[in-house]
Amino acid sequence: MPTPRPESSRLPLFARIRAAIPGWMGGLLTGVQGVVLSYLVVLVPALAAVAGAPSLDGSAAVDWSGATAIATDLWLLGHGVPFVTDQATLSLIPLGLPLVTAGILAAVARRFAVKTWASWALAVAAFAVGAALIGWLGAPDGLRSGPAARAALVGMLIAAPAVAAGIWRAYGARLRILDVIPDPVRAGLRLGLGTLALVIASAAAVGGVWAVLGMDHVSVIATSLRMDPLGAGALAVAETLYVPTMVCWMVAWLVGPGFVVGTGSLYAVDTLTTDALPSVPLLGALPSGSGGWWVWAPVGVVALAALARAMLSRRIGLDWDSAKSAGVAILAVATGLATLTALSRGSAGPGRLADVGAEVVPVTLIGTALVMVGYGLVWGVLAAWRWTRGRMRGDDATVTGPVPLAGVRPDAAAVKDAAAPAR
């Protein structure tokens, strides 16, 4: 008869590893793996590109150090550290990289971190230290402290919610401090974040439409580069990391003010002013038209806000608490629009490319106003429906007993007889 295996041996591999190591060690491993894996996301394509590309002097030597430096600069750029050269400063963040980093941290925390504050804090601290180390090594001599501190700060901002999300997915952890948040505030945050999510998803869909319409332009640019497969793959990875940045641009386009890709250009629903752009295939997916039906695109933001408000009409009514919820939602939308616009704005090169992205103030003000109009429309419809329904119920009410004359009190016995059911 076979000997039964211990209960611990029946657990999945990651569960056995987590059970065998101390809780604090699991948090430390989460942060370290987050740094290493996110760095490999940019390092591996860079090494592959230089390995497959011919050298400029015709020798067989491969510039591994140059590829590593490029990958380090790109990783730091994705974590908020500008890339400074003698000719220009590159500060346009590839927002896909912090999203990938957050996803990696959440996945690793789900398997290694434990449900303790110490494990969470060690994971965040370990990632911040690793980011600071990469910032220190990637910065030029004499200017190491600034990039290291900035990378550590941004790393903490990315790691803190990502690790918490991973622990929550693994253990169902619940923050009791959230219980003190009033219900109107919770409802308002749900409405505001839901509205913002609808706007971002719609902007991504519209950007996808423009990308399909510009497929020929994209293919022409890609063909003109004459890159080998490995180099083309590395470029595709880098461009993919910038797709979320372009989605934020499309939010500004959908709201109305639009965005610029170089000084003197403007991509908006009512205006299209272009100039020469770098030979980057991704830029072929920019909007190639304006006017006509596109000028009605901001009305779509009103419709999305109205949809979000209507979906939460049972939770958010017409009383004073609902008014507070609407105020919280509007504040959440304004904060989200300002943050997205600021993160997707920066410098993409020398000269006119030093100005890329959208203006924060116009996008925030106009976008918030459109959302308020959408909320107001639903509020007005609900109020009118409630008033109409009340009037209809009042008109349909009938008197089943005798109606007394004005100023005469009805006899109690007569009222009792009238209210009694007929035999």
C-alpha cells in the first residue's frame, strides 16, 4: 500500500514556497522580482536587437553595453526619470511600462507576499531600493542622487497599490479603515471612476479607429526603416509601451482641446495642423482628419457621463446625500483628467519635439464641464419623471367613502359603515 504524501506536498509549487519561507522574506522577494522582471521587459528586446544588427565597422563585435544603457534609460524614463543628453531632454513617459511593472508586482505578490503589513512594506521598500539602484547606475557621474531619488519615489507610488492588489487577490484582505468612509463618498468615487473608465475606453476605441484608417501610412513608415526582424521586434515593444500615452492624447482629442506632437501642430476634432514627424510607425496612427461629424465627439463624453449616472441611479438618487456623491464624482473626474494629461505630456526630442501632449487646464475644465452636463441631464430626467409619476398617482386617487360638506365633520358611525366591506 503506497504511503500517503504529506498534506503540504499536495499544495501548488508557489504555495509550498510561500509556506516554507518567513513572511518578511516573501515581501522582500516580491520587491526584488518586481525590479528584475520589469527591467528584463526592456533589456531583452534591446539585447536581441543589437545581437541581430550588423555592426557599423563591419566587425562581429556586439555592443552589449550600449544596449544595456538604452534599456536602462528606457526603464528609468518609464519610472519618471528624464533622459538628458547634450542635444535634448526626453521626458515623455511610456505609460505602458509602469502598467507592466504594476502587473508584475501584483502577480508576484499574489504568490509570495503574505497578509501582513510587514510583508507589504518590505515589498514596496525592496522595489524602491532596486529602482534607486538602477537610477544610480544609469545616471552620469556627479548627477546620480537626483535620478536615484526620483526613481525610488516613483517606484514606491507604483509598488504600493500593486502589491496591495496582489495580496488582496491572494487572501481577500480588507482594509477596515475604508469602513469610516461615508456611503455618499463611496458612491461618488464609484460614479467618478466609472465615468473616467468609460471615457478612457472610448478614447482607446477611437484611437483604434484612427489606427485602422492609417494602416497604409504605418506600413509605409515601417517599410522605409528597413529593419531586421529582431530590430523591428524591439521597436514594436518600445512603441507598445507608448500606446497608453497615445490613449491619453486621444482623451484630450475626444474632450475637444486636442493635443500637439511638436510645436506648431494641433490634433483636435475641429482642427488638424500637422508638420514633419519622426519616422516612427506608431505616429502613423495619429488622427488624420477633423471637422465634419468629428466635431460632435465631445457630445459623446456627455453621453458617457449620462450613462454612468443612469447606471447608478438606484444608488445615487435626488436627495442631499446624492448631491454630495455627485460632487465627489465630479472631483474624481477632474483629478483623473488632470493626472492623465500631465503624465502624457513632455518632451520627445530636440527642437519642436520638445512640446508633445495636451494642455492640462483646458482638458480638465472642458472635460469636467461635459461630465457635469451629462450628470445634470440624468438628474433632470429623474426629477421630471418623479414629479410626473407623483402627479399621475394624485390624479388617479379616488375617494371610497362619503365626502362631507365643507366645515361639517362626518359622523363617526357613518364613516365606519362606509369603510366596512359590503356583505
